[in-house]
Amino acid sequence: MLATTQEANEYRQKFHAYYSEKIVNDLASFENLRKTELKKWVGVIIFAAFTIALLIWLIAYFPSQNGNSSGKIIGAIAVGFWFWAHNISKSFENKVKKSIMHSFLSFFGDFSWHPSMSISKNEIDKSKLIGNFNSIEPDDYFQGTYKGLKIYFSDCVLSNGSKYSNNYKRIFDGLFIQLEMNKSFKAHTILLENSHINLLTNFSLPHNFPDMEKVSLEDPEFNKMFHIFAQDQVEARYVLTTAFIERFKHLKDTFKANHIRASFLDNSVLIVMDSNREWFKLGDLRKPVDDAGEFQEFFEEFVAVLSLIELLNLTSKTGM
Amino acid sequence: MNPNIILLIVLGIIAVILYSVYVQLIQKKNKVGESLASIDVQLKKRHDLIPNILTIANKFMEHERSLIEDVTRLRTEALSMQTNFFNMEDKIKLEGELQSKLGQLMVSVENYPQLKSNETMVQAMQTYTEVEEHIAAARRFYNSAVLELNNAVEIFPSSLFASSMGINKLPFFELTDEKEKAPIDAKDYLYK
């Protein structure tokens, strides 16, 4: 699809025409709703600011013996208001997405969108790419087939502890991309970025992977960038061909990801990118619904994920 | 402190260092052994596939008799040759020749449209590509293990142990056919 810049530009133009013809009309009906919801949202923000200012004034004029608990109460109220405002904007975003996602995805082929689904905990645990976590906050989940290969991707946040408690800890915020590979393999191989170990994932190597061996490939630069562990040294090299590792080195920059890791298991690869930002955002309350910029960004993100299949040449049997 | 105790401590430290060097050398040697076994497993897949390919090729490829005979002969020789540390050079050479002849046979298939479209042949060719990919992966594993062992055999102090234990440098598993190493000229393929 995007093998050359010219091809990419042609594809963008096609999307622009498709957007003007099929999507803009569906969006028009949401403009009034957006204005109403925006008023609500602004109202909540003003009410929050007023309430918090009033509380601070009260505390300043009538200081209690327990200053700490007053601070906590204000904090809790601020968080409550934040969730209220966030829910208003999120609910509008979901309405817009529900309405236009089908026609949007039709442009790319056989794809479906599930707003409250995500990659399963079982899949994540099986990949061994993330340390301990007990909660998944799903945002968007897409699945479909591109160039004959199945692809699943999900933007989500993984955390430990209850969201409203002090022990809440965000473990991961980013994108999971699972791609079918045109190769048959069973043994598990994982790539972990060197700089990433022990920071977010609670990894301590190598006892996290007792059934795996460290793999050292012939590319010193790649060995410096990634720790590679595998159950089978030969299968690790079967999936990580020299051409593949050369392409994989550039993924981090292409996606502007903070960290990147991958797991190869059962004929598919799971690529995990920490980005600390929300992917596939549409329906921003503060922008007119027919604002093409937002759609353009969504389009670019979607295409970037699909382009992984070409970038890593996953359709090829040999991976060359 | 008693000089004897100091001497004992120093000797103890030296013994631990020497022992760890010895252990690492054995580990590296065993890793090469493991990689050799992996290569054997993958080469066996190639050897098992050849009769199927030859059975189909025999029916269609009248003009490639000598090539088919070469492949048969090389396969028989390869099957009878054990894989161990001492005959790796011969093994690599023989498998290189077999791979080269098989490659030529696969290219020749292009000249027989009936054979090219034969479903069994198409499947055999796909399996062949996959098997060769696995062999390439096993070869990379072997080369990586051999590189570590060869370094240990050459570098002091493990070189002392290596020579006393009869561990020698091993050859890398590289493409032996000069034709395969030579740069490819696209014209040879495009304007035939």
C-alpha cells in the first residue's frame, strides 16, 4: 500500500475523496450534539474551578487541626470533577466513533472495531512481555485481514491496583499489535529493548524466562538494542532473519514509540509499543466534528499499523 | 596474617578462575554440539524431501538426467556421513554441493511448465523453501556457537585448556559454491 511516497500520497488522496463523499455527511448531525456537550463540559470545568477555589478559601480562613486530610478531600473532589468532564468528552467520542467507524473502516477492507474490547490478559501473559498487572483499561480494538494476513490491534492501559486507590500504578500505556506471520513456528521468542528492562516491566533477567535461552545474533547493533530470549535457538533465527532484524531496528523511530518489544509465538508476532498517548482519537469536543485534521491523523495511525505488514515483509515466506 | 593462609587464599582464587574458564570452555563446546545436532535435524528434513522431489522430477525432466543423478548420489553420500566435530569440513562441503545441485534443479523446473504447475511439485517447492530457511537458521546458530568456541580456543587462558583437552578451532558453515557467492547479474535472469 505504502511502498513509495508517491503511492502513499495517492492513497491519502483517495481517502480524502472517500472522506468527503461518505463520512462528512454522517458527521453533520453531530455538530449540534457536540455544542451541547461542549457547554456541559465547560460548565463542569467552571463549576470545578469555583468549588475548589471556595474550598481552598474556606480552609485558609478556617484552618482545621488536620491540614493533611483537607488536602486529600480537595484532591478527591478535583479527581471526581476530572472524571465527570472526561466522561462527557469520552461519551461523545464513542458516539461519533460508533456512528462513522463502519464507513471509515470499509475504506481499508475487512475490519471491525470494538470500543470496549482489548487484547486478552491471557495473550499478554503468554507473551511474557509485560510484568505483573491486574487490570486492562481498553480503548479501541480493531481486527481484520490485510494482504491475506490477520491483524489485531488494541490501544490500552495496563495497571496495578484500584484506579481510585493510592496503590494505583500504571504499568503500560500504548499499543498492542498482533500480526499473523506467513511462517510456521511453535517455539517462543521474545525481544526486549535493553534500555527498557527493569524500568516499567518489573523484569529482572534472566529468571523471568526460565525456559528460555539468551540468543546472540550476528548483528552487534541489534544485540545492543535488544535482549533476545528464545525457547529454540534455531526457530529464533528462523523468524529473526537478517533482513527482518534490519527492518525491526527502524520500527521505534517510525512509530515514535518510547519502547518497543515483541513476542513471536504460534505463527504470529505481538508487537508492543509504549507511547504514553491515546491512539485512534476521534470526536474531540473542542473541534468541529467535520475537522479533517483529526481524521487525517486517525488515517495516518491506522495506515502506519497496517504498513507494519509491508515494513516487516510478513507476507513473504522467507522474510527476505 | 599468616603467609600460608594468604597463599592458600591466592591459590583458591586462581583455582576458581581456572575452573570457571574450564567450565565456560566446556559450555561453549557443548553449545557447538547442540548446534550440530540442530543442523542434523534440519538437514535430515532436506534429505527426506529429496526423494519426493526426484520422483516427480523424473517424470518430467528428461533433459536433466545428470543433474538428477548428481542429487541422488550426493544425498546418498550425505546420508552415510555422520555429523561430528572431526568431519565438519567434509560435511559442510558435501551439503554445500547438495544444496547447489538442488538449487539448480529447482531453477530448471522453470523450464518445464507442466511440472511447474503440478500441485505436488508446487507443494514440494514450498516445503523445500521452508526447509532451506530452517537450515539457514540452524547454520546461523552453528556459526554463532563456533565463533564463541573459536575465540575461546585462541584467547588466553582458555587456549591452554583447549589445547590440553584436544579442542580445536572449527570451520564455519558457509556457502561453499563460488557461484552462490558471486554477485547476481539480473540480466542473466531477465533476458533469457
